[in-house]
Amino acid sequence: MDQTVIPQLRMTDSSVSVPFYQRMGFSIDWEHRFEPGMPLFVQLNREGQCLFLTEHAGDCEPGGAVYFRVADVDAVHSALVAAGAPVFRAPADMPWGGREMMVVDPDHNRLRFASR
């Protein structure tokens, strides 16, 4: 099934945020600027999960959150650590079931990766 919702997060400096996400295994699908020097809007993809990042101040605010369901959160954790991505919270079993970890990006957006 195709992804039906694409989360959008605010970034304040694409020269910092985009490489941060690339270290986590996200690739750039496409990017758009209305003209040189204007804010960047970019679509990223990691294993079929898309995400929008925007420098446009009116689109959304820094400090958002996204919840990614993944097959094996411990494998994601190992890959992120090996790539040098800073993990804020290592995988742990949750009282509501499942296992989760969290990464916080340069704009304080929280990225939770979880397995059942």
C-alpha cells in the first residue's frame, strides 16, 4: 500500500538538516526553491517512508514529531549509530507494547522509530 500521509517538518537551515537526515539513511527524492536564495522544500525517503522538510516559516513550526513504524527498531538503531547519527533515546520496551527509540533533529523535531 502506498503511503497516504506525508509528515512535514520545519527546518531552519537546510545545509545542516538535510545532511543530518542523509546520515540517517534518508535520500532526496526531489527539492524545490522558487528561485535561488529562497527557502528550500525537500522530499526525503527512507525505506519507502516519505517526509517533507521545509524552510518556509509559514508552513509549520520547529519541534514537531513523526512516528515511523519499522520492522526491527534494534536494526534501525544499529544502522543509525554506525552512520554517526545521534540517538536521543536507545530502543526500549514500552508499557503500551512495542519497542521504540527516538532521534531529535537539529530543529528539535522528534523522530520515533518503533516496532511492535
